[in-house]
Amino acid sequence: MVDRVAANVSAYALLAWMWIRVSLSYRTSFALLTAGQFLITGLDFVAILVMFSNVDVLGGFSLTEIAFLYGGSALCLGFADLLLGNIERLGQRIRLGTVDQMLVRPLSLFVQVCADEFALRRLGRITQGGLVFAWSIYALDLDWTAARVAMVPYLLVFGTVIFLAIFTIGAAVQFWTAESSELANAFTYGGSTLAQFPMTIYPVEAIKALTFIVPIAFVNWYPSLFILDKPDPLHLPTAAQFAAPVAAALLTVAAAGIWRTGVRRYRSTGS
Amino acid sequence: MRSTVSLWFAVAHRSFRRYSTYRAATFAGIFTNSVFGLIISFTYIAVWKQNPTAGGYDVADAVTYAWLGQAMIMTVAVWSGGATDDLAARIKTGDVAIDLYRPVSLLGWYLASDLGRAGYHLLTRGLAPMIFGALVFDLHYPANALVWAQFAVSVVLAVTVSFGVRMLVSASAFWLLDDTGVKHLAAVFAMFFSGLAVPLVLFPGWTSDVAQALPWAAYLQVPADIWLGKHQGLDALAAVGFQVLWTVVLLLTCHLVLARANRKVVVHGG
């Protein structure tokens, strides 16, 4: 078991490294694309700044507090996107028939699909999210107790795992639809956009759905409630603020199940 | 002349049909647009709750704007895509040589094709999320038939302005061979300065005036303001005139750029 995991990880690293070298051989394009990623997400934050040029608080949260939510959400999505963002092209691969080539190789299909065309340019998004996150931590007037400090990596790790699982589910569904990834975008990019703002601006039913059905709220909302010391609009027990690993684990099991079912029922394209 | 016009119609019609083949993708897209429409509506509601007259809009104006934005996102192809992407691919492969041989203008052909695509996207990815938004929220609608007509004209011009910008981006492939980087950056500017991320009227001070003078303002801010009745009478004419001006400037630039590219391609082919 351990051997297999190690073999998969090293295969992933090898494939990723190969694609990094490929992308670096087109330097101008790589620089522009990385800058583009940085700017896309950067202007996202400028949009929030524009909103704050008209208001002082949004849903009871100040600019620095929203910057913390924004940075957390952007980083978690950024890490997940870097690690397996290309999985969303599964439908395209199925249509082109390249999945068949991958299946005959003595290597996990999941590893191959994730590492294929590994895009280092996605560091642009991570850098931008990281800068906003670091600034908010610096600017927030908080008593940084050990528990709060420990909560930050906790948020980033489990938030990333939740997005990894959502990406996987979104891709696995394409085994059935063989269609584009747009539906998945609503959950990945939509989920991350949603998590950039305090949940207090959404209706209570929406917060419930984002807690119990599509657990986006566990990416950064509940950990942030603890760090920022804010009241929970749903009045859940305090344990909810630490429950991100539970949500991440449940979602990962679901993702693995859907992925495996998808691989099993895959029948290639054509007749 | 008549045959040219009927050719353009034929191209637009085929392009419309081509996009309508991918039904499941359309439904998925409508779902995604609706989800983003909801998220953006709630953020705007939070903003206007704090500042009920921000940017001269009231909260219903703002929510209407959010849904108009979702309706226009594919219609004007903010993320690029559409006919101009085909051109970029054909430049890369060299197939563009065949396009240049044809006894019709390259610009007219691709514009017609893009208008056909935009028509399909307006009727599906534009209309459906709008209806969804109208069911969930109280929206504002054009006051009378005249405003509807002005809005319709404004939407067509929004597409032509966006086509002009995207065409220039694709034409960069004549020199760069790969337009991915330029396309990406162009999409970023389009996303932000069209007012999709946040209405241009919210921009602070002079930045709002600058943003509303750029071509991207023609994508969403101008048609939305016409829909919301922010431009009345002569003011509405001026707003449409602004779009016409950018259409002319951009299409002329495209024409010049393509003429230069044309020479380059001939040299390249020997």
C-alpha cells in the first residue's frame, strides 16, 4: 500500500516536472500566462476594493476581515488547481480518445490525468492570494494566540483537500457526460468566489446548503469564524468551527467512490 | 452587394447552428451563469444595504445589473472564444491562407460568424439566466418599447466592439504564432473594465470616468444603463454613439492590421 502510494507520488512528480520543463521552453508565453493568472485574481480583489470605496463594512465584515476570507479561499483553490486543475479536461480527453492510451499504461489513471499538462503558471494565482492573505494577517488587529496561529495552516490544508475532492467529483461526472467542465466550474470557481465573502450576506438556507450539502463553508468560513472571533449566523455548536477535516474526509471518500465507479463504467468513445 | 449580404447571413446562420449543436454544454453553462448571478446579486445586495445610492443605482438596479452581466458574459464573449478563436487557430496551422484566398473580406466573414454565435448565446446563455434571476429577485425592466429597441441596438454594438478587440488579439498570432498569452491578458482587462466584476459606476472618482471611456464599457455598462433607463433621450443616443465610435475605430484598425498581415502571409508562403 505504502509502496503504491510512493510510486504514484513519484510518478506524479516526474510527469509534473516534465510539463514544467515544457512550459519553460516557451518563456514569453509562460511569463504572460503567469502574469495573466496573477492579474485575473488580482483584479478580483481590486473589485472588492472598489466595493469598499462605497461602503465601510460588508455583511458585518471589514475590508481586512474580507481580505482574510478572500486570501484563504484563493489559496485553497490555487493549491487544488495547481495540483490537479487539469483533471477538468477529462471530458475532452474522453472525446479525443486519449484516455484509452492512459489506461494501457502501468500507472494510475488518476495520477496521469492530474499531472498531464501540469501548469506551473498557476503559481500566479497562489502568489496573488498569498499576498492578500499575508497582508490581512498583518493588518488584522487580533490577539494571535497559539490556537489561532495553528488554525491558519489547518484552514489551508483542509480547504485545499475540499477543493481537490470537488475538482475530482466534477471531473468524474464527465465519465458519464463526456462533456465540458462548465458544470464543475460552478462548484469550483463558483465555490471559491462565494467563499471570498462572509456567509452573512447569503440567505440562511444557502448557508445551510453550503454547510451540509456542498460543504464549501468548511473551506474557510468556519475556521475563519474562530480566527476572527465572529458569531456564527447558524448558531451551530463551536465544534463546527473545527469540523473541516470531517467535511474533507467525507467529501474525499465520495470523490474516490464516484471516480472509481466512473473508471469502471468507462467504455471508450465510438463503437 | 446583395450577394455579399446574403453570404454574411448564410455564414451567421451556420455559425448559430454550429453552436446550437452542443446542448448539454449550453445547459451546464446556464447553470453556471445562474450560480454566479446568485452570488453576485447577494454581494451587491450587501453593498447597497450599506450604501443605498452607491453609484446612482438603487438595490434593484444593482441586482438587475448583476443578471444583465451574466446574460452578456457569453454574448460578448468576455473570456474570448467565438469566431476569432477559430481565426487564431487557423493562423497557427497556416489554414488562414485559404481564408485569405476567398473572394470575400476576412473581416466580414468572421464578423458575420461571430454575430451568429452571439445570437445563439444571447437566446440561450443570455435569456435563461435572466429569466431565472427575474424569478428569484425583483428586477427593473425597460420602461417602454423605445428603450427595448435602444437596448437591442446596444447589444449588437456591444458584440461588434468586443469582436473588434478580440479580432486584434487573434491577429497578433500572425506575428506571435501563439496568441494564448495575449488572449489571457485581454480577457482579464475585458472582465474588469467591462464592469462584470463590479459596475463601472462604483469606481471611485476619476477612475470611473476613465473606465467608462474605454472600449470595454461598451460590453456591459452601456447596454445595462440603457436597460435601466439611466440614459434618456439624447443621452441614450450619445451612449449608442459611443459604441458606434468604438466599433468604427476598432474595425478600421482590424482592417489595417489584416492588410499588413496579408502581405506578411504571402511573403511567408513564398
